[in-house]
Amino acid sequence: MEQIGSRALIVEGGAMRGIFSCGILDHFLAESFSPFDSFWGVSAGASNLAAYLAKMPGRNLKIYLDYSLRKEFISPTQLLRGGDMMNLDWMWNITLNELGIDQTVLASDPRPFFLGVTRQDNGQAEYLTPSINMLAETMKASSALPILYRNGVTLGKTKYVDGGVADAIPVAEAIKRGATKIMVLRSRPASYRKSKGKFDILTKRMLKETPALIEPMLTRHIRYNQSLQLIQNPPVGVEIIQVCPPEDFKLKRLSRSPEPLRKAYKLGLEYGKQAIECWECGYG
């Protein structure tokens, strides 16, 4: 197990709600704020961190406000026809071709970047630190939501799906590897707790071809809420600063409206200022 330095940045996913952390990270870039020893991203959080580490402010904002809203990306009718409701292949191809990702800058940063993924064959979490050449595919794997993107992503000989299935906020893993001062960028208000799913029977049916994912999908709320409990009650000697959107933050996971997305991004920019102050003052 790779040991890390004491200061970690963890970024939660949340699909379109990730535009909030995108704003925070763009503010960090504007202020050249990067006091961390390691980086941990899951799903949309991993993609936001990649743009931050590549020093490409505005890159992912364009993805949220443009590419993510195109009909090619999300199509409920495709799901009914037996295809993928979320076309990650199209998204990755077009954004890498048209926006790119600065591999030179990424490669020059020696600090570990962990991407949370879930193994499709056993439902267990893994935290990958891919080579630059494998980063894009690993980001896709971390975002491959079961049911919405059916087949998962193959890395080497193993197939993976969205990291949020097994470990949406990998704070426990960061602590296990040596982190003692952690900032967590959330995509939900501080009071939020995940509820048990309401469509367990449908979930089981939709995942019949990947049975190892059924139990992890049905129990996601338990692990998610355990992570929140750890954030609020860290071990002695560990400081955790969480940065959450305000309590009236109502952005939908698959929002298709540009205006609420722009508002959430601007909120992120504002909260980025507070996040820096909290880190430097040493309180959450």
C-alpha cells in the first residue's frame, strides 16, 4: 500500500453537481493554491481534479455547460432501446479531441493522484494511480455508472465501474495511508445523508449480468453515511475540512439546465475563497 504525505485533497463526484467543485478548483488555480501531498477523486471529482492538476481552468466548465448538455451525451430513449443512457465513449472522445488534457503538466507533478473505481467482478473499491497514458481511460472507469453505462471500462485485465459504488468519499483510505490534514470537496450540503434506494427490485434486474455489483449498489447509502460520520468525527490527530454547497443547493444529478449550472459554478468560486481561508487558519 502506497504511503502518502500528511495533506490530502479529496473530491466527491455527483455527476452534474460536480460543477460546484469545478468552481472551487478553478479558484484554487487562480490563486495558485495547491498545498496538498496527494489527490483523491471519484467519478466527476476525478475529472475535475485532472483539469486542476493539468492547470487548465475553464476546461471542465465547458464540459458541464456545453458537452454535457448535448443530446449525444444523455439520452433516456437509448436506455429503453437497450443502449447506454449516458454515452461516456462519445464524451471522452470529443472532449479529449477538442479540449485535450495537458499531459506534460500532469506528468511533471510527482504527487500521487488516486482515482477511485469499483471492480465489476467483486464490487470492491480500488484506488488507482495510472500512468499518463492510462489516465483518461481510468477517469472514464471512475465515472462509469452501472445501469446508465452498462459495460464498464476495462483496464488491463480487469473491468471497472464508477468509484462511487464502493467508496464515494475515500477519506478512510486516505487516513489509512497517512493523511492527517484533509480537505474534502463535497457535492451535497453538509446535512445531507444518503437514503436507502427505493427501487431495489429494479436495480437487481438491471444488474443481473453483473451480479457482483448488486449488493454494493444496494448498500451504497451505508458506506456513504459512514464516510460522513468519519468526516465529522475524525480520529485523534486527524483534521478534516469539508467544503459543502449551501443547504439550499438543489442541483439535480443529471441537470440539463444551463442557468442553475452556472449559478453552482459561481458558488464554487466563492466557496473556494472560504476553503483557502479554512485551510490556512486550520479549522473546518
